[in-house]
Amino acid sequence: MVAPNEFDENPPQQQINIELSEAAAEGIYSNLVLVSHSPSEFVIDFARLLPGPPKGKVHSRIIMTPMHAKSLIATLQENLARYERAFGPIMPPAGPGPRPPGEFDL
């Protein structure tokens, strides 16, 4: 005999409560992202590069599994699509010359 919901393809969603400290809620500005990886983890450094000497500083480092990195990419793509539907396409800066460090094509 099979117990109810044992093979249910749509189990009830578990609600997760996330706490956001005041310091984390302020956020950190970043205009440069550096990504490295090993077989078991991705390291994502969020840095800030300001005009003047070409020296940046990492302000936050996130370390995650490859599975979570892939999930992050899917979530960002979904949210970028929503943003562009609401506000129009995001256009990369045009013009000649080198791109700022960390800038990439979407």
C-alpha cells in the first residue's frame, strides 16, 4: 500500500524565512565581478573600480557550489528578462575604445 503523497509529483512548498540585517540591507555597490572556480566551488568576488588609479578593491566574496552557481545564472536570466519586458532592452555602452574591466557581452 502506498502512503498518501508518497509519490506526489507536486509536494507542498516549504516556506523559508530569510533574515536581512540592517548592514546587509544597505547593500554594497559593485561595478566589477571576478569569477574563479575549482572542481567543487565557484568564487565570485564583487569589487569596485573607481576613476583614477586602476586599482580595485573586493568588497564581498561569495562562494558556492557549481549547482548553486548554475541556479544563480538561471535566476539572473529570468529576472533580466522581466526587467527588459518592463523597462526595455539593456543596451551595452557604444563607441570605440576598450571596455572597462569586467564588462562582458550578454
